[in-house]
Amino acid sequence: MTESQEYYLCMQDYYEIRWHGRGGQGAITAAKILAQAAYLEGYQGVTAAPSFGAERRGAPVSASTRISPQTIMVVSQVENPNVVIVLDHTLLKYQEVTSGLVKGGWLIVNSWRPPKELDIKGDFNIATADATGVCSSLGLAVAGLTVVNTAILGAFIRATEAVGMASIEKAIRERFSNGEVGINLAAIAQTYEITKLEKIG
Amino acid sequence: MIFVSKKKTRKASTWILDGNHAAAQGAKLSRVQVIAAYPITPQSPVTETLSEFVERRELGAQYIAVESEHSALAVCTSASMVGARTFTATSAHGLAYMHEMLHWAAGARLPVVLACVNRAIGAPWSVLNDQQDSISQRDTGWIQIYARNNQEILDSIIQAYKIAESVYIPVMVCYDGYILSHTEMPVDVPTQEDVDRFLPQYKPHTILDPANPKNYNLVTLANPRVNAEGVLCHGYMELRYLLQEALQNSRETITTVGREFGELFGRSYARMFWEDRLDDADIIIVAMGSLAMEAIVAADMLREAGHKVGILGLRVFRPFPKSDVVQALEKARLVVVFDKNISYGIEGATCSEIKSALYGSPARAVIRNFIVGLGGRDVKARELVDAVNKSLLSLKEGVLNKEYPEWICAI
């Protein structure tokens, strides 16, 4: 762990969240929704950023959300997240997905497998939820592609308890049109219910 | 760009905005009348958003699509000459392409405002952040303001109009590409009513008017010369003197406007730079733009280790706040200047300014210069800490000022 991370992670309620998905899955949108929900929750400092540079549909992309009770001064990129959220479990084969994830942090994966069966070793907690299953049964899709970016927020709330469902709901209502709100909220609630947690001892 | 909550204390709303949307909101609240721009990464969302405002009639401006950045600023310059409040935004190669018109806008003393979303310049190609683009335009006669966060982007654009229209100098509001332009954070968006009170409708001193035809910016001879009406007119050099004089005097306007802004909106911009813990500091970090935020974290860490560290975050680079900088740095024994630009063959541009300001003053600080963050290279607080520690160590070893800057990179 780096010095700045040690410095900041000793602060309570400070979250550095890194999102991994594929271009088109909505990782960046989800990073922004979470930042907004956290602000509504009462956190003074929130930031949401894409990984800088070009993005392509289908290619691995990342994004980040920072959440803090105080105004955030850090502008450099997230190096040691305490939460990593993976929208597509096939990305787990890339080392950079769990790179820097701090001890005792959370790895949250969209997968039908229980955490133990992910075959990932590390000194962090693991949460899994079959958000794809939830969203496809609800018919939550954009241009024929099931989108799990909002649903996975349910798993985030379940694992970290950093933000309440009410704030997530408000953020969803701000961002989506009336017709889209219900299905997204249902996806989040259902994913919350089915999230499986595996905490390190 | 999402509405979040109404605050009771001020009549503003807090939105979670990225830097580009903050810039677009700033231009909209300033009631700009003519917008001309050409898309370029990472600036494009600024003008896309403004074109949507115009399309939805939320902003009563003319949006003029052009074929290049040179034309964009030519349109703004011309529109400004007939008395419109104008706005454009660009980055990197776009700003370089505007270079000639930058001189033209400043030389013609037009209150144009430009948002520069700082991006590295090729070759080699890069879309990522550094400040080489706006620093390369340092000598065009524009006022340059650098924002540390998205709130400052919005606030600076509104202030920029008030400054530009008082001193008749164009203003460039610069902010870091991606680091601010594409990063969302809470921003207080003032009401139109409050902004109207701060920045009244533009009263142009119309220069070109079909009812009163005139020539303007003609070939101007070296020496003053009597015109057709027998009046002695300035030569080229006198006009240049007046531009320099206006830049020198603009310091007072910039700080007054910043203070007035603070009185109305609760965020004061009464200084040309941001100070953090300078009171007891004997080590001072100098940085400009978002890096001055990261430096706060570095100073926290260095203070924790027992060093008396403060920060001077340059906000206005042109005009350069010489005497204030001297005062701020007077007590320091070490000044570490971080530059996201390089004036090839010498050093970082802000370092040169700091050295030049301190010459002849009682300040005796040793100055170190580090080149950082070029082409989007991430700059971490711990790297700033390492640079300060390294400087302290070499100082202990008796190394005073170095001839050339050090680089935080792999070589």
C-alpha cells in the first residue's frame, strides 16, 4: 500500500471504488449514479471519473467513484481501491482488475457463481450476484444487450453498506425517465436480495 | 449533469457536474450571445452542451458552426467587434490553430472569453492532459486563469466576462483535461437572477457599426501619425504599450471582481493565487490547476512527517502576480515548483516566473523545479512528497539551485 493510501484509508467512510466492465455496459454511468447517491446520502466529497482516454464498445473499460465525508482533494487516479466492482466476470482473468485492491476491501462481481467458486485468492472480501440473470428476467436491456450497471449497485449496498437504498433510488429517479425508473429499481432490489457475501476471517 | 438538492443558505443548487458541463453552465449563466467552436477532445462536450441549450432555446445565443478553430475565434472576434458577448472553447491543437487569432483578439482589445481544456500537444499524438497548450499561448496578450476544480471553472467563466469587459482584454479560463473535464464532483450552480446581478447585460462599446462606417486595425505604422482629421494617432508600439499597461493594471480588476463575486456567492477569489498553510511554512509547493489540489494531500502528508509545508496554487498566470508571490514566498527556505509544461531548453514556465519574481527581493529560498504529468502521466500526492523530500536531501548536501529541472518520469 502506498503512503497516500494509508493516509486516506485511515479515514472513516472513505471509499475508492474502481469499476471494470466492457465498453457499452455502462460502468461510467454507474460510477456517476453512485457518486450522486452518495452525495444525497450526505457525503460532502464525491467524484466520478472514467478511465482517461478512448473507449471502445466491447473492450475492457474502467471507471472510478470516490466517496468521502470531506471534500475530495485527490485528483490522481485510483491506485488502491477498497472496492472493485466487476460487471463482466470474464474480466477477472485480467490481473489489473484486482490490482491494488486493499486488504479487507470488497471485490464485487456480477456472476452466478458463489464467491468461493470464483477461484480468486486475495485478502479481500468477495460478493457475487447474478445481476445478468436478474436483468434478463426483468427484460432490462438496451439495444438488445442486458445491462447490469444499475443492478450491481444492489450488491454494492449489500456488501459495503456505504449508501442506503433510499439515496440510490433518488439518484435513479434523477437520472432516468419515469418509464425506466421502475425496472432499474426492481433490478437493484432483486440483486441486493440474491447477493452472496464471503468475508475473510 | 444532475440536479441534486437545494441549499437553504444560498440560493444555489448543488449539481454533480463534470468540468465541461460546469464550463457550459458558466457560459449559459453569463448569457453569452454568440458561440462559435469546433469540436476537439476533451473539450467537445462543452460546445455540444451549449448547442443543446441554444437548440432548446434555454439560451438566447447564436451558435455558429465553423470549419476550424481558427474560424471559431475569427467569428468570436468579429462578433465581439460588433458588440456581442462571445464564447468559445478548445484544447491543444485547436488552441494552437487559433494562435494567430489569439493575437488578433488581444491586439484588438476584445473581451472574448475562451475555455481551454488543457491537453498535451503532438507529436507524438496524445489526447490526455498537460498544460503545454495554454502555456504555449502565454505571450498572446490574454489573461490566463487556471481552475483547480469544477466549481472554479464555473465561477471563473462568470468572472472572466466581468474582467474582460472592464479591461478590454480577452480571458482564457484553463482547466485540466479529463482530470476535471471528465470528472464529476459537486458544483454549486448559482441562480440566473444572482448572476445577472453580478454580471449585468453586456453594454458594448460597439466598434463596427454599419450606421457609422469606420476602418479598424489597419496597417499601423511604426511611428505615431496624424490622421485625416488632424489628430495624432498611436503607432504600433504605443498600442502594444497600452496592452501591456492594461495587463499590468488588470490585476486590480481581477481581485476586485473576485472579491465582489465572493460577497455575492460566498466563494471569494480576491487573491490571484490560492494559499494553503503559508503562515508558518518554510517549504512551499507551487502548482497550477488541479495539481494544486493534489498538493494539499501532499502537504498533509509532509506535515504529518513534521515538515512545515504550505502551498501556493497559482490561479492567475497572466498577468503574473509578481509582488504578491514575492510576499508569499519571502519566508520560505525551499520552494518546489511543479510544472505540467516545459519551456524546452530551460525549465517549466511557472518556475521561470517564480524565479524572475524573486530576483532582487529579500527572499532567499532555494528553488527546485519538477516537470510532471506531461501527456496525461498521473501525478500522485506521494510523488510530490518524494520530490519535496528529495529536494530537502539535496539541500542538506549543499546543492543550491540546479541549472535544469528534474523530471518525474522513467528516465
